[in-house]
Amino acid sequence: MMDEKTRTDISRRLASAAGHLKGIQRMVDDDAYCIDVIQQIEAVQSALHKVSTMVLDNHLHTCVTAAIRGDDPDEREQLLREVTSVFALSARR
């Protein structure tokens, strides 16, 4: 449940990251300097992290908020487990 502005912002960032990935592929194909490749990979990872943060923020302000305000305790617990599992997965990396 994303509003149009959020969806547009996220789509734009993902398109940019995809373009950067293609650029990294060209760098590898052209045998570019390793540190330059790593710097570009780090930039893409940072961009994807920002997208992930934006999606999580949207999720907390829409789905999770609706579940907390709702009357279904099972739905509330399920959403809280989902959010917790995202952070647990992130901590394992």
C-alpha cells in the first residue's frame, strides 16, 4: 500500500541502481581497476539500503499501523514477527 509519490521515488531509485549495476558489469568486462569497481558496488549497496529503508518506513506507516489499530491480535502479531524477522536477517549479514 504505497502512495504514488513513494512508489515513484522508489522506482526512480531502483532504476538508478539498475543503471549503476549495468555500469559495474561494463567495468568488470573492461577490466577496470578493482578499487573503482568496489566503490561502485558500495554505492549500489548504499542506494539499495536507502530503498529498503523507504519501503520499511512505508510499511510501518501503513500496514503495521493499520494492524495495531485493528481488532485482530493474530494479524498484529504476524506483522510484528515479519518486521522482527527482517531485522534478524539483516543482523546475520
